[in-house]
Amino acid sequence: MTEALATPATSHRTVLITNALAYTGPGAVPALLARGMRVACHDPAFADSAARERAQSHWPEALLLHETDPVAAAAEATASFGDLEAVVSNDVYPLSPRPIESLDLDDLRRTFEAVTVTPIRLAQVVLPTMKQRRRGAMVFVTSARERKPELGYAVPTTARAATTAFAKALAREAAPYQVQVTVVAPNYLESELYYPRARFVDDPVGRAEIAGLVPFGRLGTPVEVGALIAFLASGTAPFVTGQVIDFTGGWP
């Protein structure tokens, strides 16, 4: 007879999310809060008082951090909330599409620093405590671009693929300590940085373009990706680790 496994409580679980105003952040933050988690939000835009006030009005229960560097923000969150029990590494960098023979190598280095090196640094900071406590969850938001590389996008495709590979390696090292590591890999997600609403949702031409590419016939919504991220960060199903979950509406 097998012993029943109690479902981990998500109430008051402490989670850090990076770049809360961008990419998957606008959907993930309210979803994390709805699960009763204590959410610490990092975003460089919080250095601007007006942006900070707007975000706080939308998410009054969230802690908006002052540090602009994600690793420093993790230390700030720990000082306020105690040990982090979950981290959502939601890393972003603007796209600059170019053919491979004319790539800007400085842009490659900046992209790699933002979306690959930063999450590695963050993992180095939070992993020791999670291992010691023998619980925790790390969710890396990367990209599904590597599934079907698109012309002109070699830089983000390469950098995102590297982060996905790192997360899978981390999952193997962290599993003996009961630390869960997963990847959410979006493409065709509505976000102001990558697929802005005005162009691809409100504009019939843009909607038709997306419908011709995505089997679901539309962009994924912030609410949908937020629900997925919140589930993975909650620790509800910790045996799910080392997995890359595409958020692509059936693409490619």
C-alpha cells in the first residue's frame, strides 16, 4: 500500500520574479498572487517612481524591489521575506534581427548576458539554500525559437537555447535535493516587447498573420502563460522537473 503524498501548500510561499513588467511578467505576477504566494518583483523600470507607482497600484500585495540587478534583487527579497522558495527567471532583451553574416557581436554579447548569464548567476545565488532546505522551485522562461529557427533571429535563438540547456543540466544536479527546475518556452505570446497587442491583436492584418502561423489561430495571452508559470512555481507537482514546456499554441 503506497503512502499518500500531501500536496504542498502554496500559501505564503515566497517567490521572486525578474523583469515583472515585461514578457511573461504581467501575466505571472497576478497568477502567483492569486495562489497566495508572497511575490517579490524585480524590474529595472522600478527605478522610475511613476512606473513603480503604476505597478504598485496594479499589484498592491506585491513587494516591488529597488535593486535593478536581478541577483541583488534576490538578496533584497531575501532580506524582506526570508529564504526564497521559488524563483521565476523571466529574462528579456530587445530583438535586433539580422542575417548571420552581419551579426553585431556586441549585441550577441549583451543578449547572452541578459538572457543566459543572468539566470545562471541567479541560480548560483538561490540554489545553495534550496538544497539545504531540500525544497524549492526554479522556473526559467526562455523561448521555443530553437524548435524552428526563423530567418534573422540567430542571436536570440542561440542565447535562449543555451539557457534551456543550462536549466536541464541544473535540474539533474538539483533533483537529488528535491529542488524542481522547469522551463517555460513561449513563442507567439502577446507581450509589448515581442508581439505587441496593437500590431498583432487589435490590427486585423496582424491577427491574420498570426492565424497563418499558429495552429491555435491567435497569440497566447498573459493570463494563460501566467497560470502555467504559477503552477510550476507553486510546488504543487514537484516530481515534474527537467521538463521544457512549450507555450506556443501548437506551433511549429
